Amino acid sequence: MDRRKILVTSALPYVNHGLHLGHMVEHIQTDVWVRFQRLRGHEVRFFCADDTHGTATMLRAQREGCAPEAILDAMREEHVEDLGRFGVVHDNYGSTHSPENEALVGEFWAALRAAGHVDQREVSQLYDPEAGIFLADRFVTGGCPKCGAEGQYGDNCEVCGATYEPSELIDPKSTITGAVPEVRSHDHLFVKLEPFHAFLDEWTQSDGHVPAETANWLKGTFLSDELRDWDVSRPAPYFGFEIPDAPGNYFYVWLDAPIGYIASTQQWCDRTGERLEDWWKDPATEIHHFIGKDIAYFHTLFWPAMLKTVGYNLPTAVHVHGFLTVNNEKMSKRKGTFVLASTYLDHLSPEYLRYYYASKLSSRVDDIDLSLDEFVQKVNSDLVGKVVNLASRTARFVKGQTLPEYPSELDEGLFAAAAEAGEEIAAAYEALDTGKAMRLIMALADRANEFVESKAPWALKKDASKQEELAQVCAVALNLFRQITLYLAPVVPRFAEESGKLLGLEGAGTWSDAASPVVGTTVGKFKHLMERVDPEKVEAMVEASREAAEASEAEAASAVGGGEVLDGEPLEAEITIDDFVKVDLRVAEIVEAKSVPKANKLLELTLSLGGNERRTVFAGIKKAYEPEQLVGRLTVMVANLAPRKMKFGVSEGMVLAAGPGDSEIFILSPDAGAKPGQRIR
């Protein structure tokens, strides 16, 4: 088998969000494929980066009163830590806001200009008059102009897949302020895509560059008509790279984001002495992108056109996966099924989720479901009940003994059959049909367990005359176990490594090792290679996610009443005096205050409104006040706010406060002479 040279990327996580279990579908799928290729002996380099630019980053920095770069550094550290704990390790993890990326973006832009693919014209764009900015696609929602689906963003419809201009939305609204956008004009720069039509038609429809479902979608949705020009500029204010020959305008995030793949490679090359040309311009190098179906448009039309213009390698394949649901529903913060990667890792082994996802994924662009009940059952049944069971039922009988020459006359052809199955399993891995690969591997585990059951080593142990037969039976079982763990190594690498150590082996080994029995090594003491999934830990994970969401909502709710007034925050939508007089503001005395467990900002306040009336209110002021400081103070509360049930109690109102946030939040205190229960008019 010829040694291949393969460059692999995962889609770049956006810097404004922590990774959740939906993100991990892609990152685990990519890492499994990378590990498989390395086990096969190929030269593989795996690159990723944070996607950093855009209006969202700019607005978040304004809200938090910091430079955007401070957000980038903190989020990159968080992303790398979460991915690493899941066993996803890159050769380089970069950032699209890097000198390397800026230089490469300039190279791409100069090539597009020189080739005559850039056009400039005035564009009517949606503008938020309250925030004072033109609205990026993701900051406008409304009805899809093609299918009418409501709540769609300004670039594409998640229901029918159509793309359009934000101004085409039905009843558009700004997601920043809720204002109805105005249409204003500004000069924009475009990349003309129609000249690439014939090339893109051929490239997407042949040679397996994209999945069949994606190819058909592209053909029916875009390539059947004239390709629309691609708007690649955004006017200031915008966080990104300023366009060199158009001051005051910035590259749209989707122009510089995929170039980040190359920039991350460049950083690795600079560190290792490699040459970028050997990875992005050598025809012998394969390039494989792993992405979700929501960004297939950018990776299969814009990106190939850009690469062709500049003279870099085109992708060998763009691998597209579907979305994740949990318990057959969209992930829900309220139900605790919107689970951050870090929250999962606080409760459960990453290898459980790696195996479950692998068992669900195929080469098709299908959504997958994380059924929490099935998750527990599948991991416990397959990995623990079938695979670990092989070792646990045999290794203890030969602890400290040397594995003998393999007794092939005893194993009923099982080892040879499993070795032969290695190529079919490898083909499934290669095709990203890991669901099939897991089924094939578990079938081997079933047959191996049937062998152990039939030979009953526990019975042989009791007969002094059958100790040689016992050693041979255990040698067969442990070698079958070794084959299976090697085949599983791309999916559960830590488990595979620990399993190898049981047989006196170091390192991951190679795929071809599964064809040769292990002999002459010393069997170690069996220890638990994998614990069973505890359903109570799964429930604890869900509860922690639900509580975190509720705490976040409560903290946000306290900010609505003034709990956190942020510098630069756009004004909310206007209300009338009739709306305002509906708010019942009352003087309240704080008679008790205490911290809320597992909530970083919340205090639980007991408020007196005079007489025997008491209210419990959760307020996001924990970083500004010690609870005992507040007892006996008067404050102002919204008394007619509907009660809200939370995991840690019911909040029966809202206290008013102001300040830039964290330790600088100041609750409102009425003038001397005010009495609890008094209404403020």
C-alpha cells in the first residue's frame, strides 16, 4: 500500500461560543479519520483554528469593555482545552486573526483582482438606526423569501437551504436591538462567480469531491442558474482585516475564514521547517475538509473558486455531516440537553461519546440523534459488555505469564477471520462509514465471547491437568481482544492504549499489527479498562446544563432591570408611556441574602414589601456584594414581574441596579424616609 500524504481540517469554531456536543460531532469524526489514517501508516497533518472576525466579536468586545483580542485569546484557550480533553489534538490550532492569515488574505485578494474577478457597485443594505451599524447577515432575522419559514437569518434558510440577500427577508428585524432595519446604500466589493460556473459544475459533480446529497443540492439550488456574485466587503465599523485597496471597508468573515486553514498550516511550517508549497501546491498531497451541512455553500462554491484563482490545491474531498439532535429534539437549554463540551467532560468519559458518535455516523449527510438512554445502553453493552468482558474473563487466569505461540488449531479460525475482516473495516473507516465499522467490530467481539463461553476458562482453572489448555484458551481470547482494540483505536484511543499495556505492549501499534498474534509478552494485572456508564451521571450532566442555563437566564433577567448596564450597549426597542406605567416599582427591604450554589453571579434575596408580604428574588450582584452587607438595606424592585420557576427556586420579581458589571454593580436605594411597600411613581 502506497504511503499517502494527507492534510485534514475541521471547520473553524466561532470564537464567540463555547464548544457544545453538536460541535463535537464534527471534531470527533475528523479526529477518528485522522487517527485511522495514521494507523494505516500514512503521513497526516491535522489543522484547525478559531474563526474570529465579524460583527458579533466587535459587539461582544463593546459589551465587555475590552479589546477584541482579549476575547480571542481566552476563547482559543478554552477551545483547545475542550478539544484536547476529548482526545482531539491538532498539529496546529491557529486563529484567523493572525499575521499569517492577513498576509495570505492579501495574496488571495491580489490574485482575484489581477484575474479581473472583482467588481464594485453600490449596495442597498439593512441598517440598524438604533445601533448605528450596517447589519451583517447573522444579525437580521425574518421570513425566508423562498419558502416563508419564519425566524431565518439574513444569508440562508435552514429549512429549505435557499440563499438570499438580507433585504429580501420578510418582515426583517435586527437581532441586536429588535429595531426594524432601514435600507441604506454603500459601495461593496464583489467576487464574480459566474466565470467559474463550468469549473464548479464539473468539480462538484464528479470524482467524489462532495457527497452525492450535497452535489445534488448544489446542482438543483445554485448550478442550474447563473451564479450570483459574492459580496466580500463590509463597511466600518467591523472587526476584521481592512481591505488594502478600499480603506474603510473590511473583508467579510467568510473570505478570510477558509484561508485560515492555510494560515494554520503556515504557522506549523514556520515552526517545523516544512514548506507550505509541499502541502498546498503539491498535486500528490490530498486535502480533506470536514464541515457541517450548514456551511457547504461556502466550501463547495466560493472556496474552490478562490483556490483555483490563486493556484493552491483544490480539496480532494469536502466531507459533509448533518446536525445533532438530543432525544430526537433540537438541543434545549431549558431541558438541559444543550450540553457544553466542558459540562459533559465534568461528568463522563470522552471515550463514551466518541464511541457513540462513531456508531451513528455514516458517509451520508444525515442528522444523528443522541438518545441518552441508548447512549448508556450502547456503551455499556458494546464496549464494556463485549470488549472489556473478553479481557476481564481471561487475563486474570494468566497474570504474569508469557503469552505462548499462538494456538491457531484451537481458535476455530477466529483470528484469521478477524485479520481478514480488517480490510472491510478499514474500507468503512476510509468511507467515513464508522457506523458500519463499529458493527463489524462488535460482530468480531460477539464471536470471540462465544468462544470464551464455550471453552469456560474458569472451569479449566479448577482442573490442575488442564492448565496448559487454559493458557492456550486465554492466549486466543486475549489476541482476539487485541485485534478488536486495534480496530477500535481510532475511536477510543486511550482505551486501546491501556488495553495494549495489559498485554505488555507499548504505543498504539499499527493497523497491520492486527494480522499477527502477540506472543512472548507478559500479561499484566487486569484493571478496569472502562467503567460502565452510570445513568445517574448522565442525569447529573443534564441537570448541570439546565441549572447553568437557568442561572444565565436569571443573571440576564437581573440585567434587564438595570442589573448590568453595559457601556456601548445598543438601546432596546422603544416603549410608550403606557407600557412603562404598567411596571409596578416598590420600595423593598432586604431581610435576608445568601449565595446561590453553582451560580457565579446570583444572590438569593428575601424582600419585605411591608407587613407580612415577602418575596424571593434572584439578583446578579454576587460579585459586588457580600450577602451580609445587604441585610437591612432598602432597594427598589419590580413587584409585578411574573414569577419564574428555576431549578434553585422561584424568582418573584426583580431588583434594580446599575453599573458596568462584575464588582461594579450598585443596587438602587431610595431616599431616606422611604418605607417598604411604598410605590414609586
